[in-house]
Amino acid sequence: MKRSLLGRLWPNATALVLFVCFAFPVYWMFATAFKPTGDIITEDPVWFPTDVTLEHFGTAVRADHFWTLVRNSLTVTLLAVGLSLLIALFAAFAIARTRFRGRRSVILVFMIAQMAPWEVMVIAIYMLVRDAEMLNSLVPLTLFYMVMVLPLTVLTLRNYIAAVPRELEESAMVDGCSRTGAFVKVIFPLLAPGLMATSLFGFITAWNEFPMVLILNKDAEAQTLPVWLYQFQTAFGDDWGATMAAASLFALPILVLFLFLQRKAVGGLTAGAVKG
């Protein structure tokens, strides 16, 4: 019994320590955003703020181009995720359901592309966009963000489609459905966990991306929120309340989306990793 108790105790204790290590910085960021300035710069830290203020959030949203950059970030992120899902559905279906020469090589290329460090290609990408006269445009950002998240999206959805028995699809076709109709009515509804997992991954990747927009979009009104957050801290110096409020506003969409999709998204990633 002692061994059994110890076997249950140390994993729970480890999980608790990891939770505190990861959750405390997030808590401190949000708590600092709501503290009055006096509670932030005091020598004795205020762990649980009693006096709550929204002044720092007002400073953040009144910063130059804030709402313009919110629109830019949402536009680029949602378009990139939507396009990657649309392309990945067709590509994953082709890889999972058809047999063609070089199929394994295609899967290997997607894996290599997923592991490739995009930072080493920034110069080449900049030259392509410059020669196309599309600097300070949201179109190149959307396309490159889509390419960033596409490999994992294809691999995850491919595993989900491969896990669906062919007999279900063939039965629908015997009952009169076309190949497209069988995909829409039989396979697509079973892909919801995979779609949510890849959507969450794509949203986080595109929302947080920093080097690409910093190099391609020099115009202040053509940038996105990661660059705004960096410049906000530079502009407001040691105003830590406003800086934490800006960081909280930047992190809020990801936290809300994760809390909304966490169960199906985590299950989708693990299931997509082992199926097929």
C-alpha cells in the first residue's frame, strides 16, 4: 500500500509543481495589469490585489494603431488558418486514400518542412516579397503563415482520415453518394477533433509570429500585435502596469480559444499522432 501511495503521490506532486511554474507567470501578468501603480512598484510584492483598476488597459488600447493592428492580426491569422485547413483537407484525403508512387516521400517532405527553422529563410522570403512589390502588405504574411502551419495540419488530418474505415465510405457510395458526397457526409464529421487541434495550433503559430512581420512590414499600420507589443514596451518604458495590460490583451484571445477547445484539441493531437 505504501508503494502504491508513493506511486500516485510523486506524479501528482510533479504535475502540481509544473502547473505552478507555468501558471504563476500568467497569473502575475494579469494581476499586475489590474494593480494600481503604487502596488506594482512597492518593495513588498502584492500577491493578491485588493484595489483593482482598469487604467492600464485604457493606456494600452489608446496606444497608436492598436485597433488597426488587432484587425490586421485577426485577418492574417484567420485567413491563414482557414486556407491551411481547406488545402490540408484535400491533401490529407489524397495521401490517406490513394496509393501513388512517391507517397511516402511526400509524407517525409511534410515532416521535414514541419521541422525546418523558418528564421533561416527570412532573407530569401524578404527578397521574394520585395521583388513582387508586396512589402507592407498582409497578403504575403497570410500566405507564409499558411505555409507554416500546413505540414502539421496535413499530417494530423491524414492520420484521422486513415483511421476511418474504408467500408463506411464505400457503403455511402453504394447507397448513391458520390466520392465527394461520401467525404462530406461520412468522413468530414469524424474529423472535428483533428480540425480543432490543428486550428488551435495554427492560430497560436500565426498569432505569435514575430520575425516575418518585423522584416516584411515596416509600415506601422501594416504590422501585427506581436510587433506592437514589442514597440509598446519600448515606448512606455517602465510603465509595467500598462505593459502587462498590453501583454494580457495580446494573450487573451489564445487563452479563450484554448479554454474553449482544450479537451477536443488535446485529444485531437494525441489521437492524430498515433492513428493511421
